[in-house]
Amino acid sequence: MRIKINLDKSVYVPFSLKRTEPQSFHFEGTQISSSSNVKYLGIMLDKKLTWGPRLKAKRKKLNSSLHLLRPILKSKLSRHTKNIVHYSHVIPMWTYTIKIWGCAKPSQIRIV
């Protein structure tokens, strides 16, 4: 079995702090389009590798999860059951990739 690359879903991000026009990139005769950001393994990466887009996406995901869990957390379930829900749904989202974004500036982490 060979891995086949889907060129229709492929993009490249020219990571750089400089303001330069992206060069064209071809793979197997097909032009790959450039993008200013990309989502890879659930992490938003922008061309300047800044923390803003990643932390905003993380905040949005956490807010939506907490909104869905609010009825459960406000219910008459035991504290133990609520802790299980919290540790199984919220904590994994918070800690995923913390080694990467955990070193961001405090002002950026406040976004989350």
C-alpha cells in the first residue's frame, strides 16, 4: 500500500517574519497554493508563528466545550461525577500542546 498525497487539500505556508510574496511551489507538476495559516494536528500555525491565532482558537474550543458541559456541571450530580466530566473533557483540551504554547507571554495566555 502506497501513501498518496491529495494535492487538492495541500497548501504550504511560507514561514517568515519578512513581508515577501510567496513563491510558487509545484509538486508532481501541480501548483500548491500558499496560505497565511494552516491547521496541523489541531494546532493553528500562521506564517509568522505567532501565538495569537492559536490561543484564540484554543479559547473558542474551550468556550464551546464549557457551554455544552454547563448543564451537566450545574446539575445535581455529585462533585465526584462533575470532576470526572471536567478531567475527561476540559483538561485534555487545555493541556494538549501546552509544551508549545505554554511559553507564550502572559498577556497572550490571558486570551485563553
